[in-house]
Amino acid sequence: MINNISEIADSDTRGQQQFDSLLRRTGIKRDNSLDYIAGIYDENYTLIASGACFRNTLRCLSVDEKYQGAGLMAPIVTHLLEYQVARGNQHLFLYTKCNNSSVFSALGFYEIARVDNEVVLMENIKNGFRNFLENLRAQKKPGKTAVLVMNCNPPTLGHRYLLERASKENDNVHIFVVSEDMSIFSFAERYKLVEESCADLLNITLHTTESYMISSAVFPSYFLKDEAAVTQTQAKLDVEIFKHIAQALDADVRYLGEEPLSFATGIYNKIILESLLGSNIECIIIPRIERDGMPISASRVRKLLQENRIEECKELVTPSTFRYFFTEDGKKTIKKIQEAKNVINN
């Protein structure tokens, strides 16, 4: 007899240990980002199937080898879907190994893009990505077209330099602001500040990434062997998704910002550059501008804000960003930064 599905709470030490054990037996690591876990137990209260959520994604879906083929994945996925809908998430995503994609296709998920032999990104809305691309296609314009993906946490003069460069070198520039609220500055704050920071550049169009352009904060690591593999696979998947976006916008070039202090970003940029070689899309990596002998970066700004050295940020951020620091909402965000343990990677 198999018991019903139940939540595995953070306080459930035995359940958490069994969850980790089941993942290890099925070749999966616990993902660092989980906000809900559920499982199915056998008659001996041994965990035999599990699944988890993080925001609008499903993760760590696993069935014990002894029970594979027993139809346990379907009730786990159904339970997680019901849980997600109950908390207001209708549009859902999952990442899976390529050899498991047919399982999730049968459960109502549709492929968006894949990296062969590594990962498939899927969603539960049949024409979700197609509609996203159609909306982009309706906004394309004639002339040389560039695409940039930016987090801007917050917008700096480095971001502004990149925007100015792209604006001067192209007829149209499409900026995708990373939409996930995983940064200290919220998406709403970042989008508004980017909009204000480039208001005078008339050939720029702003977009949200929705959940299609993947940030490192939400890209899963649970079935990849190490951090380098995570970065490499994310970059490869980014390229596959970007190719569809570039086609929808008739894009000619993608700009990337150099990040000399980040080894992961260096790998990421290298893979994208190599992947686009030989295609009809040029890839340009723009060196980071400096101030006082140091690269201008959003992480440097956040560190100064944490240390309450707000005036020193004036030479590093766009004017609209600096003004925002003194608004009521800006003061709340700075307080959050000053209370945070890690502001470099958030």
C-alpha cells in the first residue's frame, strides 16, 4: 500500500533526510533553491517519490528505481501543479534531462529549448513561448538590430556606457531586463530605473524576459555535476533560446558586458561567443569601464550602499539611480542592503 502525497516540511528531519537520500539514489543533487517539497511514502513510511517547487518552477522530481514504471510521477506532478495554482502561479516551468522529456510531455508540458544530452526546458502552456515570440515579432523594425540582456541591480554608468554604445552602432536596440525578483533591487525598481536611465536614447525598446531568458539565480543545478557545468549548460540553453528571439526580431548582433571579476561570467560569455560564431548574428563583448582604477559594477555599488557610503556611488551610477537612493522606496532598499549578509551575489 502506498500512502498519499504529503508535504515534507523544513522541520521534518526524517523526511528531509529521506528526500536527500532518494535524490542521491537517483543521481540528483538537492537544489539550492526550493520553497516546497512533497513526497510519496510506501507502507513502511519510506520515501519512494518526490518533487519540489521554487517560485514558478518544478524541481527535484524523482522516483525510486524500484518503483519506476509504477506511475508515481503523475501524482507528484499533479500535486505540485495544484500547489502552484493555489499560490497563484499559473504559468509553470521545469528543467529535465533529455531522456526524461517524454515523461513530462505526457503530463502536459511542452518543450521550449534543449541542449542535447544535457537539459530540456519545458512549460505547461502549449503556445506560451510561441506567443512570447509573436509579441516580439510585432515590435521588430527595419535596420540593424541589437539585443542585450541586463539585470541592472542597480543600473550603473557601466550599463549606461553599454547602452550608449549599442544605441550608436545600431538602428534598433532591444533591452531585456531580467524579470525574476531574485535581486536586492526588485524587478519593478530595476525596470523603472533602466527606463529612466536610457530615456534619451530613442532607438531603444525595453522588454521583460518573463521566464524564458534564464537568470543564474533560478537556473537549476540539481542534475549537473558541478558549478562549471551549471554555467556552461545555462549559457548553451541561453543561446538556443536567444536564437529564436533573434529570429523574431531580425537581430544582427548581441552585446555582452565583460565581467573581469567573475569567473562564471567569463565562461558564460565565452560559450555564447563561440556558439554564435559562424551564424548570422555577431556577438560583441564590451570591456567594463573603470573609475578610480576599478571596474564599475553593480556589486561595487551595493557594497558601498551597505557601508552607507552613498555619496561615493554618485560617480558610479546613472543620475536617475542616484536620485532614487534618496526616495522613500530607495531608502527602504538601502536598509535591506545594509541588513543583508551577502550583497555581492544578490
